[in-house]
Amino acid sequence: MFAVIRVRGTVKLMGEIQDTMKHMRLHRVNHCVLVPDNATSKGMLQKTKDYVTWGEIDVDTLAEMLEKRGRLIGNKVLTEVDLVDTDYSDFKGLAEGLIAGDYKLGDPIKPVMRLHPPAKGYEGIKKPFVMGGALGYRGQHINDLIRRML
């Protein structure tokens, strides 16, 4: 399971890349979505690599993100009481179910997490992560970025 965060805005964005961002539900900067690790998702990530950053999210970070930034339809805060509809008793169990692929965000829980800008800012929004920037694949370091954005 990949966590994908939009880093750059819409100025001078090609239509094809803009459509791909819409398919991934990344409409605004600092929005985060979860995508499965399959060929289709990897193709979309490669197409948008100059505008997003992504990596493998771990269970603890996902549980913390769901607890702090998870929302229900109607923009209501997600609580453990609301998890009764999902057959999970706590956020960690829901995070494990999401990473295993047993559950998909959808009807009661919104699939897009609206995060804050990262504390101490991005590393640079015009360079890839391997060159000291914030764009592209960052592996397990996505967990550090998400924690800075909560």
C-alpha cells in the first residue's frame, strides 16, 4: 500500500497529468490518498512523479493519520465509535485491514486525508527526493513526512 501526497499545485499542469491526478483524487496540495501496490497505480505514479511524493506507509503511521485526519461523509471527525460500521474496533485494526487489502476506504470514511503543510517545510518542490527534494518515490521516509504533516 502506497501513501501518495500531492506536493505541487495546478499552474502549467498538462491535461493528461491533471486527469491522472483526478483519478487518484488528488485535487489539492497536501492531500493524501492510499493506492494499492499494482501495475496500474505504479503507472499513474510514474506519470505524476513531478507533482507528488509517495512511499510505503506503515501501520502505526496510518493509524495515527486516520485518528487525527480521518473524516466521515459530512466532514465529521472519525472516532472509534464510528468504526463499528467497518467491523474494526480500533484505528490500528483498521490500518492493518487497509494495508492487507481487506478493507477499502469509501462509503462511511472519506478516502482523501487533508493534511497540514509539513513542519519545517518541504525539502524543495522542484527536485526529486534522491537529489534532496520532495518529489517522487521516497520509500519508508514517507512516514516521517506524514508525521510532520499531522
